[in-house]
Amino acid sequence: MTQYDAIEDAFKRLFDVTPAICGFTPGRVNLIGEHVDYNGGRVLPTALDLGVTIALSPREDGRINIGSDSFDDIAKRGMGDAASEHWSDYITGALQLAHSEGFGPNGADMAVITTLPFGAGISSSAAITVGVLRAARDLASAELSDTEIAVLARKVENDYIGMPCGIMDQMAVAIARPGQALSLNTETLNFDLVDLPKTHKMVVIHSGVFRQLNEGRYKIRKEECDAVKAAAGRDDICRMNDDDLNALKHLPDAIFRRARHCVTEHRRTMAATKALSEGRLEDFGALMNESHISMRDDFEMSVEPVDALVADAQAFGATGARLTGGGFGGCIVACVKNEHINAWQDRLLKAHPEAFWVA
Ligand code: GLA
């Protein structure tokens, strides 16, 4: 049974009719370039095979009914509802925005099947938001590009959910495809697609530490970067040169280290993108390892169990390994040679029984 048969079946069981539209949106894993997407930097995410499949039929009575196999309640929402810290917020916010932008219906019946764990840092929320906006666009044959859909999806997160994220996740899930990395300039939204190597796999392992990005620590990092922007008098703090950065040494030490992470992470991402496209995987891996150190020491977005998992991932033979996503838990990503994968994974998961394989 394909994912589309499964979602159609689920929708028919819930609502007794065939859905008007079905769609799949992948999750993403970021290979390198963390917390730079709201600071003018470059990122390098890739799409996963895992993702969110939705089926949707429009309504015009202001009601939203959502059934899902992965959440045990049927959510009944109204088009005017405010966010309520429920998983259905992303759908409600996306439908509200699509409607107010003039291309979405005034309500919907929906079924959702997701293979993406929530709170893992692999963009389940971006996938569902982009999926709903795209379904509304396609139903209305509205002339909106995938980039414009990603920008709207970020607006849902920023304005409706209250999560001050950057644009990486929405662009990644709207545009990237498995097997290719999206080299994205988050200032201009210009991008290139870079083929992933056939000799290595990008492995995603959950640390077992669950966290929600809207629980506050992401926002604090964003505010610290805002302080850097105010001191530097520019928004694209990732693109500062060494002199610009050194001129910020008078700032409190933690704020200076946030700035240094932004600058070095952006440079590492550019170097890693070049290394990847030239097939220099050892160099690519070394940059992943350096990125982890910067996230741990300068951006202080890691936690001890993640550091331990990354250290063993590297020690057990990964070409490179680092924390990925918003931080404070969630997943690591490792670049591992095909022939090492099985032994590497067995050893790593044995040493970290709370960790588990995601993709
Ligand atoms: C989360 C946010 C992104 C990005 C990453 C960190 O995934 O949604 O915008 O800031 O964290 O790189």
C-alpha cells in the first residue's frame, strides 16, 4: 500500500468520502549551518525519506476537523482559534493564513499520517505547515512558488505559533529532495542543489533527549543574536569579517561567543558545501566536527548526552558527526562510509541505549 492509498483510506474512514487532494512533504536534516538562518548565513539541509502525508477536503463553514494515526485524538478546531500549544496549531495557522491570503478555504477536513517523530529536530512542524499551504495552493491553482510557500510557512511559525525560527526548515522541506543537499543563502533565498555522495550515508540518530523549540531556549539564542545585530549595526552578522567580529570584544563574553559562532559557522558551511560538491568527504567530515565544537562551546546549544553521543559517533569511525537542528537535545547527524555503517551503528547504539536510529 502506498502512502497515498493509506492516507486516502484513513480519510474515507474518518469522513466517508474521498479527499479532494493528498500530498507528501519530507522532513529534513541539516548537515551543517546551525542558527545562522536568521542571521544572514548559509545552510546545507537535505530532505529525509520520512515525512508527513496529508489528505484534505475544503470546508466553507469555518470548521477544521483533523484525524491522525499518530495522535490519539481527533482535533476539532475553528478557523478563528488562537494557538493553544496543540499539534493541530500548525494546521490551523496554515489554513488561517492561506484563507487570509485569498487562496485557501474557510476550513477543512483532514487526515494526517506522519513518520517523523515530533520534537526530534527534523522539522515535523515545517513539513505539516508547508504540506497544508501547498495543498491549499494546488486546490485553488494559485500562482505561488515553493519558495513563496516556504515564506508563508515561516510566517505561521513566527506570527501564529510564536516560534521565532529562521527560514531553513520551511525551504528545506518545500524544495530539497532525498539524495541532494540544499545549499541555501538565507538572505536572498537563492539556492543550489548539491548531490550527496554515493560512498557515504548521512545518518540521523536521536539522542533520546526530547525538547520543544518553543520552550524558550531557542528564543534566548535569537535574542542574543539580536543583541549582536544591535551592537554591530547590521542584520547579516554571519557575514562580518574578522575586524568586524573583533570590534565586538567589548560585549559580554557569552554574546561575543554567539557572534563568533555565527561567523565561523557560516564560513564552515560554505567550505563544507564546496568540499561536498568536490567529493572531499574527509574535509566535509572535519568541518562537521568543528561545527559541533562551536555549537557546544560558543553557541552553547548542546547538552551532555548529545556531546557524548557525538564524541562516540566520531570515535567509532564516522567521517564527521554533529548535533543537528535547533539544539538542546534532539538528533545528531553523522557522515559514515557505507561499509562501516552496520558495525558503527551497532556499537554506537549499544554504548547509548537511550539513543535510537531515525533515518
Ligand atoms: C530550528 C529552526 C531553524 C534553524 C534551526 C537551527 O530548526 O526552525 O530556523 O534556526 O533550528 O539551525
